[in-house]
Amino acid sequence: MLLGFLKKKMVWVSLLLLGSLGVVTAVSAATLAGTGWVEAHGSCVAGLKGNLDLLHINGSGTLYYYDGGQTDVPEVTGVGRKIALPNGWVKWVGFHGSFHLENADHVKVVLSGRDIDLYASGTGSIWLRGVGTYTHGRSDGTIVHGTWAPLNSTNEMPLE
């Protein structure tokens, strides 16, 4: 009788543990896609594309921005030389500051540099390469923690 009770209890504990794995997951594949939010901290390259409710990036390096939808005007503070490229991209060389954008559709943003702190929410994809960590909240309530993919990763982010 006692043995049967303990077996049932172990089954319930096992089911609870397995169920909790679906709520919080740890991964190292640093290309994320879908609807939700992401918070990332690290150095090297962070790229995003999609329809963003909110994007805020702090860091140092070279920043690229492309607006493929309705004209969205980012708030950029700090230092850096702004260059309008002929293909519609805007580039900030020697960027050291913050980039803030709200309610933007069909945008692409890339920061290649160091000390990157990023928060984004909306629908799209994010590509993280280098050394860093991220937390991703999916629309279904799942929280994913992970590390940025190494620089030699073959999983590239198509920006076209």
C-alpha cells in the first residue's frame, strides 16, 4: 500500500517537473522569431527586423537602420556620424548612445559593437552573434533564456 502511494507521488512530481520545462527553457540558438519581447545584453552583433511595438538599444559601435514601411522616426541620442546610404539604409559610424523606436512597421536595425543592451517587443526576428545573454518572452507565455550564438555560426540573418 505504501509502495503504491509513493509510486503515484513520484509520477505526479515527474509530471510537474516535465510540465515546468515548457514554461522556462534555456537554449543557445540565438536566432529568435515570432511575437513577444526580448531583452539582450552582450557584444558583437545584434540585428532585428519586423514590426516593432518598442525597440530600445544602448551600445557602442556601428548602427544601421532601414525603414521599409511607413516613415518611422527613431530617437537617437549620443555621438556618431550619421550617413544616409543610397540603398535607403542609414548608418551611424562611431555610435555611442541610444536608439529608440516605437510602433514601427517593416524596419531593420543592426548594431555591431560592444556593451549592447537591447529591449524589443513586437513581431519579427532577432539575430544575436558574439558573447552575451538574452531572455525571450513568447506570446504563449513561455520564457526562454539563452546565450548569443558564436560568431562562426552558419545561421545568418537575411536582411533583404
